[in-house]
Amino acid sequence: MSAQPDRFRLSLRVLHWLMAVLIVAMLAVGLLMTSSLTLRPLMLDIHRPLGVAILLLALLRLGLRLTGATPPLPSSLPRWQVWAAQASHVALYALMLAMPLLGWAMLSAGGMPVQLWPGMLLPALVAPSPALYSLLHQIHQLGAWTLAALVLGHVGAALHHAWLRRDGVWQAMAGGRSD
């Protein structure tokens, strides 16, 4: 049996940082899309393919995460912080998978085709239904705010480990060596 690594594999680190950029961009696009009538068409054209890209990358990342060893959390972490880290990671993965599917289903329920680019339409996930569209829209919005809060918490925890605890957690994802 091999020892646990002290940092994440390169593939997981690259996916982590790529997805971090894409998710922050997606949240910004979502805000612009809902707050500007002028920018809305352009933001919608960006939002849809970006959501599909995030979904595909999240599936790849989850597969890689489940098939290889990851660095352990420091044994000095209080139990509640270990639980919080595990719960927040489950929630982040769940939202990375659920948000694009919710958006796709929402547009399908609204009778709107999901066009990734001209000539590339995704099939509808559900039959058109104004009531379902309204429900999915509310869930999608709640999910976006929840994802934003989780991202901020994740960044705060990462900075806490990098600047205050200096316990190797930051270095495990940043790719450096732990102290």
C-alpha cells in the first residue's frame, strides 16, 4: 500500500484552478445577465456553453478525485473543521454538477432550446411547463447564491490555511511543498 501524497495530482490541481476561474466567471456572467437588459443576450450566449463546460469538467474532476489518493487533512485540525471541509467539498461538487443541469432543465421547461453555439442545440431535459420553469428558476437562483457563498467560504478557508495555520493544505492544491 502506498503512502498518501502530500499534494494533489497535477491533473486535479489544473482542473481545480481552471474550474475556479470558470465558476467565478459564471457567477459574474449570471449577475450581469440578470442585471443588464443590454448585456443579457451576450451573457446568455456565454452562460450556456460555460455551464456545459463546467458540468463536463466537474464530471472529469469527480472521476479523477474518486480514483486516486488525495492528501489527508492535518491531524491537528479540530473535528468540526474536518467535518466543515468535507461537507463543503460535497456541497461544491453537488452544485458544480447540479447547477448546469438545473439551468438546462429550466430552459427546457421554458420551451427554450439550449444553444451552445449556432447549429448546436442540446435536447430538452423536460417537457415545457411554465410552473416547472418557475420552480427551476427559483432553485437555480438559490443554487447560484449558495455556490457563491461556498466559493467565498472556500477561499477564506484556503487563505486561513495559507496565511495563519501554514499547515500544508494550501500547498497541497497550489503545488508547492508543505512546510
